[in-house]
Amino acid sequence: MQLLTKALLFPPPETAGEDGLLAIGGDLSMERLLLAYRSGIFPWYNEDEPICWWCPDPRFVLYPGELKISRSMKAVLNNPSFKFRVNTAFEAVMEQCKTVPRQGQDGTWISPAMQEAYGQLHKAGYTFSAETWIDGQLVGGLYGVRLGRVFFGESMFSRVSNASKYAFIKYVQQLQQEGVVLIDCQVYTEHLESLGARMIERKAFLETIKKNYKL
């Protein structure tokens, strides 16, 4: 683990510790965040802690062509009450990801500084939200960073059953049509495993990023 300075650089991702922690410090400037994602690195830390940068091995990812849709979710996808939108409420999605309680998780890592940083990325065209709406109300969604043919998922939320899955499935289908070859899910969750995500070696992940982060 390395302490970062003001210099805009990261240590090689392969030098991350067994837990995936690569470096501590630095800032959340747009330039540093974009460099991080291009390098397969992401920030994740509690609000009262210094910024922590991670590159775990193995890496949890989804190849769009391996998306799994259960019979019950196929029925949800055909539910006319659910409406899918992209990028119509980015800030609201981040806020909901921050505030909606998660089972087995206290607090949130989405600090005001993170909201500000990713909001700036959004204005520059790098971050996107996928949203589920019912009767004009935002009930589920996710956000993340897109670079070229790779989408880096950051967080998701759901206020009604299956709302986050609905947004995720619809967005993966859209991204596949747009040529995206890999969706970074970062770390394991049973929720995303049920949708087809799996572990791959960090080396393979980094090679894919290097080949596809530019259009």
C-alpha cells in the first residue's frame, strides 16, 4: 500500500495488497478519477477516513453476453408500470444510493465529496445513471462511470422489489447494443451473481480495460 502525494499517478495495480488496497490519499479530482478507472482502480472509503484506492484480485465483472434473466424477472421486464430511463436524474440516483438502507450495512461511503466529484464527472459526460420509474417516481437505479467500451458500476438502490434489477438488466442490454464489452461490478454480491456476474483474474481485467477504455 502506497501513500499518494499531489502527483497525478498511482502505483502499479498489481502491487495491491491481498485485500485489494492499493493506495491511500490523493484527491477526487476529475483527472485522478479518470486515471484511476483507466487503470482498473476505484475509490472506496468511509467519510471519516482518508481516500482509499482499490484494485482487488480476482475482480467481479459481468460480460453483457452472459447476462442471466430469470423467469420471474422476465415478467417484471414486461410490467408496463415500470419505466426505464437513462441520465434523467443522476444526482437523485446518487442520493438514493447514499440514503436507502442496505441489509447488513451501516452508514454509507457516498460522502458529499464523492457526490460532488461524480457530479462533475457527470457534467463532463463520464458518469451515467440508469433509472426505474413508477408513476413518475424514482424507485430504483444505479450509477457508474463509462469509458469507451467499459462500464464501471458504482452503486445501486431499490425502493420497491426488483427495481434495481430492472434498471440493471435494461441498462446492460442497452450497453451491449452500444458495444460495451465489460461491466465492472468491483466486489462480489450475491445479487449480481444471480444476474451473471463472475470473478475473473485481475490480469485479464486490466488487459480488457487497456484495450477498451477508448472508443
